Amino acid sequence: MVRNYIRKSTRCSSYNDESLKIAVESVTNGMPLKTAVKKYGVPARTLKRHQMAMTKFPGKIRLGHFHSIFTKDQELELVEIIKSMEKSLFGMTTTDVRKVAFEFAEKMKLSHPFKVDMKMAGIDWMYGFLKRHPTLSIRKPEAINLSRGSNAKNVAFGIIMVAKD
């Protein structure tokens, strides 16, 4: 399972994205390969592969099979959507968040591994998303009391709109 994975290799532990990018630029600008290997700590074969653009993302380290579906900006936008729904007193369960994530990915026209027949993201994605954004608190919503709402008209209007659907 993805959520219980413990990394076993030490690949890419001697260098990072920045040093790889700088090393590729240096070799492209005329620095000898061996000098760049010693100076930046990037393996020669890796440097050559990235310089010749034989990888999908030259200059970036991407290990493993599983990668994030959304970019950081898109995930922050999704968090804002969820928070705004919670502020307008729509209680969000984990199933609701998974459905919103699926709809968001479809709207952004991203390729995703979510289940199309269920129209929701997977539970592993949900656990990872909550781990990356600990400010979110997803739980079973409580009943809404109109007298406690900060703006009773908007709350009542929202309930009427939901009841009509």
C-alpha cells in the first residue's frame, strides 16, 4: 500500500533538484562531464541522461511509480474550496472530499488514476492529501442550528437550495 511505504534505497541522496539542474546547465555550457560529476555530486550516467533529454522531466528528480496528481498550487486551490464549503456550513465527509477532488481533476482536465465509475478519488489519495494539509479537519458534520449561524439568511437560503435539489 502507498500509505505504508518505507523507502529502501539511497538513490538521489547525494544530490537534489537544484544541483542536478545546475550540473546539466554546466555540462551543456561546455564544462567537462567528469568535472561536473565531482563538483555537484551527480552520477555521470544520470547527468548524461538528463543532458541528452532522455528523461520525461530533464533536470528534475522523479523516483518511483506514484506521483502527485495535482500541483502544489492546485492542491492549495482545492484546500480553499473545501474550507469555503465548510465555512458555508456544508459539512464535508471524507467521501465528499474525494468526490470534490475527482470533479476538480475532471474540470482541470488532468490525467488521474481516480475511479471514473465511482466518480471519486481513492482512499489512499485522501490519506496522503490530509497528511500534506494538516489544517483540514474532515469529520462527520453536525446538524445546523440556524440561530447560531453568523448570517442566518445565507444559511437558510443554502438549506432551501439544497432541499430543492
